Amino acid sequence: VRWLEPNRRLQLSKGDLRVVLQANSREATINGIRVWLLCPFEYINPAGFLAEVDIQHTLKPFLKPPQLPSGQRLQHICLDPGHGGKDPGYRVGNLEEKQLTLALAQELRRFLQEAGFRVTLTRTRDVYLDLEDRPRMAKRVGSDLFVSLHFNATAVGVPQVKGVETYCLTPTGAASTANPGRITPGGPFPGNQHDPANLRLAYALQHALVHGLAAEDRG
């Protein structure tokens, strides 16, 4: 344990794992990739406090990475092009998010198939699907991973917001980044049984996007 900036930025290290915490903030990095904590790291001189939910759901998957059962391989990926039909998503001029997510899913499917994966798309044309039906379809076809694709947008002429970000299902009892300060109602959800794998997949995707695209890291 050592301070990178006294009373402001604290680094925790174990082997090749480096976690940097910001005093009184949810912002952290794990091996250089931005990760938003579920609760702020509270620093009250001279002691720091991490929430138990972050110990279990944010750090533990890196201290004790989840493993696939013996003999099991990741073979089948379900890509979910966000929005569609009556739900256009963000619209900037003549561009609608639903068009971009479908184009990205089709291109990504081609690359994944060339790499040897089976790929299912939740939609292959401009149709509307309820949110609940999308992971249900992934389960029905027996996919190993479910990844939803979206684009964010800002007002035209506001170029300073850029980069990539990756979301995974919020653990039970924590507030979603999409709704800060509000505990997610109705949980636990079926996907919460995979919380450690969810976080590791989200982290791996974000790491690859940030380094592969030389993009700004939004966490």
C-alpha cells in the first residue's frame, strides 16, 4: 500500500494487480483501466474505507478470477444491437442509433465468425424488441456470452465528450451507474448469479477497446 498523491490517490498492489483509489470518490483504476466503484472510497485521515459490496463484487473477481468448468469453452456469442423499430435510440441529424448498432453487430459478427465463434444476433433488421426478450433469446439459443451494443451521443457541436465505456449488470443492493444514488429495484436478477464473470468480461472488453482503438477510457 502506498500513496501516489498523499491523502488523494492510494495504490494497492498484489503480484501484477494494481488498484488505484481516489479519496472520497467512486473513480478507481485496475491495472490502468478506469473502473467505477459501487460506493465511494471514503478517506477520513488517517483511515480509508472500502464498501463490502466493492470488496466482493469489484475487487474479488481480480483477486480470485472466475474459472470455466473443466472442459467448457466459450463458443457461442449473442450480440444485441440496441434499440430498433419504434425505438430509434439517439438521433443526430439523419443518423439513428438503431442503424449504427445493427451495422456494428453485423460487422462484429463477421469478425467473430472468422475467429471461429458461433454468433447469434437478437435482431437482423429494423424491428422492436422488448428489453426482457433480448437476454431471453440468448438463453434460448444456448449462447455463452450476451453483449449489447450501444452508441452514446452529445449535442451537435459539443466535441469534447468522447471515448468508450462498458456496462455490466449491477450487483444486488448497489446503485447503478445509470441511476446514481438509487438502489436497483426488483433484484436479484437471474444474471446476478454471474456477477464475477460479468465484471471480468466487461473489464476485458474495456481493456481491449481502450488499447485497440487508442480511445479515451470512460470506464
